[in-house]
Amino acid sequence: MIEREPGAGLTSEELAAIVEQVGTPDTLSTPFGDWEFFDGVPRSGSIESIFDSLDLIRGIEAFLNAVPGASLVAMRRGLRSVGVDSPDVIGYTDPRGNSRSFFLTPNTETTYGSTFLDLAAWGPTVIESPPQSLCVVDDFWFRYVADMGIPGPDRGEGGKYLFLPPGWEGERPDGYYVYESPTFTNWVVLRALGGVPAMKQTRIYPLSEADAPRETTFVNIASAMQNTVHSNDFSFFEELDELVQEEPVTALDPERAGLLAAVGLVHGTPFRPDERKRRILDQAAKIGAGISRALVYKPRDPESYFWEGSSWKQAFVGGAYDFTRDGARLLDARTLFHYFATVITPAMAHAQVGAGSAYAYTAEDADGHALDGARTYSLRIPPNPPAKNFWSVDIYDTQTRSLLQSTDYPALSSLSGTVVPEADGSHVLWFGPTAPAGAESNWIPTTPGKSWFPMVRLYGPLEPWFDQSWRLPEVQAE
């Protein structure tokens, strides 16, 4: 055994000075008001304010961290409202998506199909994906489960996919691509390169019916109006409660589950906040929505921007579909994406030369001002856009993050063949309440009194996009 003398440690004066660091003053000024203490013990008159503040902070954090789940609850509610109410019912948009509904940043160039799996009711469920398709399954917390089709293991040949409920201990038959989801509800997104006829080759049925599968029902929901966007007030937490009650406690890690429990969202327990808590959570949702809008439209992370000095931004910050970097979750990046977009797949986070698609958006003009639907703007698409397939520009309502309801199809695309180029091969696009004379074919109408934002999509992005030798100029106010 070795014994040694202690170090010098602190003097009495130094130890006394540290009380200022480890203690709390008798009056503590905070953004929530002044809190009073007696030698570190909260006085009774401050207790209510302290806990109201804690509930508000937890409510704001719950909003920011649970936007992905609330988004899919709203998506399911919207689809149910137009008749997509069973896993074997697929809603699709023919000929394509339009601005009649509230739906987070869809494009107007693609026909989509969508439904929700219900593994609690159906148990193991089979999806037969169509050939030459791009299909995704996300769980109810908006986490990636599987790709089907070209980016999936069938490589576009079509295949049978089997989705198992969380904790499944039963059979796993051969002949399927098998995935176990952390949640019972799963969102299915379908896109077939062969259009609606190819999409209608999709079949969804319980594994128990594999020998004699039921027919799949298809519903054209293009003309139906629906809301698939989550709330920004107290009802946000009611949407979340629907998810928390349906899914097993294992669906979330203890930290995020604990945050939700702190605001009263606990699996198996009714969500019945009193008037004080309702008021605080309503305020928390509104503050959280305001923060989310700053993250989307004016992010402070330099990685959000494509080029130095440019306002053009990317939706996936950090380059990972699960929003992680060096073992840490990029919380702001996750909120940014889910507050204004849908569908999580590695294929979106990592566009490749000549495959997939690249996206860029902005909500301001060259002077940094928000885009005003009463004014006229122009955007020059430089010559030789680096898109193997085609490029498009859709514009969106900054409030709903849905297609701007100035026309059914508020978009322009090189695929249409109607956009007129300039002599140098560039394309000047116009935005405003009325078309500039002679530029009608290159114009998207806007709505006075509303702001809006454009999103540029490159389908099959090419090397000049990745090496940044081709870049978008700013939107110009005329």
C-alpha cells in the first residue's frame, strides 16, 4: 500500500468565492420574469412561474423533436378523409399532383401513389412492388424502413416485400425481402416510371392471404381536397397523442419518449391536460412553429446553403438520411426537413451523378427580402442546366408549405416543351400576379398578399451540379 499527502486544494477564500459559481442569487432575472430564492431555496411566489417555464421549454422541445411523427399523423388523417382508409387502398394523383390540397412541398411533375400499412390489424403484410418503380416505406415516426424498386433490392425488376410488426417472433418465409418495422403503422409512397398503369400493378395484402391475395383498390385523389399538414397550436399535441397511444413504448428511445412524457404524452395514459397546461402547450407549439420557420427560411447553419453568399438552400443538411453526424443527431436539420417536406430515404439524402434528383429552394430575393406575391420577380436558369432528364421549378405557399393556390399547377418545367429559352440557352422565368408581356409561357402566377418560395429540381443531376461549376443566380425583384 502506498500513502501520499493530499494536494494543496483550495484556500478558504477561494472556496467561498466558488459559492457564486455553484449557487443561485436571491433574485434571478430570466426571460420568464424574476424568480425569488432564499439562500438557494425557491420562494413560494416563484414556484408557479418556474414550473410554467419548465413546461413551456419542454413543450417547445417536444414540438421541435416530434414534428416528424405529427406530420405522418396528419398525412394519414388527410388520406383517410379522401377514402384511403385501408392498406389495400392506394390513393394516386392522375395526371399529377396539384395545388388543391395542403401537402408539404409536392412536385407537379410526378404521379404518386400512397397508403398506410396497419401491421397491428393485419400482422405481417406483403407489398408486391411494380417494375421500374421508386417506392419508399417509412415508419410512423418518419424513419426510413425500406426502398422498393430501382433503389431497393429488387433493382427495378419488381419483387415481394414482407413487412413485420415490431417484435415479431413468428415465421419469416422465404421468397420475400423481409423488413421488421419499429412501428405498426407505416407510410408507403409509390412512384412508377411507367405511370399509373404500372403503379396499378402494386398489390398489398396480409401474408395470411398469400395463397389467394385480395385485390388492391385504387382511388384517384387528384381532384379531392385534403389537409395532410400537422397543426401549429395545441392540437399538435393531440395529433402526437394519437401516435403515442397506438405505437409500442419501444418505438422511441427513452430520451425522446421521456420528453413527450414530460408534457403528458404517455402510452396507455389518457392525455387530459388542465387549462394551465393546455395554455402553455398551445404557446409552446406556436413558439416551436416560429422557430421551425426560421430554420426553414433563414437557417443559421452555413451548411444549409449551396454557395457562399447565396440564399439557395438544401433540405437535407448533413448528408445523412437519419440526420446524424459523428454520432450526434442534427436536431435543427431534422426539424428543418420535416417541417416542410416528406419522404425519408437514403436516395434523397445522397443524390448521385445522373440518378435521383437534386433540390434547391429559397424564400428571398437578391436583396434578402421575403418574396411578395404582389410584386414581379425573375429567375434566370443558366444555360446547360445539369439535369440528365429534366429540370422544374414549383412554387409554394410559405404558410402551408404546400403548392401555392394561384393555379392548379404553379410550376414550369423543361419537360413541358413550352418554356421559351433565351438566345444564349438560358431560361428567364417570371413570377408575379400578372404575366409580363410576351412572357406568358415562362410565367407562374403569384397571389397578392401572400409570400411564396420556389424550389428548383434537377432530375438526374450531372457533374456541374456536384462540382458547383453551375449555380443558380438569385431571384430578382423587378
